[in-house]
Amino acid sequence: MEKILKTALLLLLLFALTGCASLAGKVGLASEVFVKEQLQVLKTELEADFAENKQLMDNYAATAARLEELIASMEGTVKTTDELKNLAVILEDRLEDLPKETIRQLVEILNNYLEGK
């Protein structure tokens, strides 16, 4: 019995070592063709993922550039607003020095101008 078991084990080991490629499907190992096919499938999937990720990165880069433009525009708006606030303070100071009747006349002239348009 022991001799039969040793012989069977030896044959199985010999089978496994010498016939992996030809017996791949029979003993549950992947054949070279199957591995190449799976590698091609994986390569195709990776290329598609890479293209998708590249598109996403391009979109992110475009969005980042647009955000930088908006930030620069907002900074310009803030600067302009600050300048207008300073001019309003200066105008308020100058108007305080004018007599009330002169201010009424200016308002009347402005109203007439706006009504004319």
C-alpha cells in the first residue's frame, strides 16, 4: 500500500512539474493563452481608467484656472469698493461744507436730468 501511495505521489508530482502548460485546464492552473487574454483585458481596462482619470484631471485643472480668475476678479472688486468707500467719505465731507440750499439745487438738477432721460 505504501509503495502504491509513493508511486501515485511521484506520478502526480511528475505530472505537475512536466505538464503544467499542457495540463493547465485539467489540473486547475491557468494556461499561457488565458493569462495573456486576461492581461489584455486588464490592460484595456487600465487604459480606459487612465483616459477617464486624465479627463478628470484636465477638468480639475480648467476649474482651478477659472477659480483663480474669479479670485483675481473679486480682489479687483474689493479694491474698487474700498476706493469708492473712500471717495464717498470725501464727498460726504465736502457736502457738509456746502450750504443746504446749494445741495437742494444740486438734487433738483440731478432729478431734472434723470427725468429727462
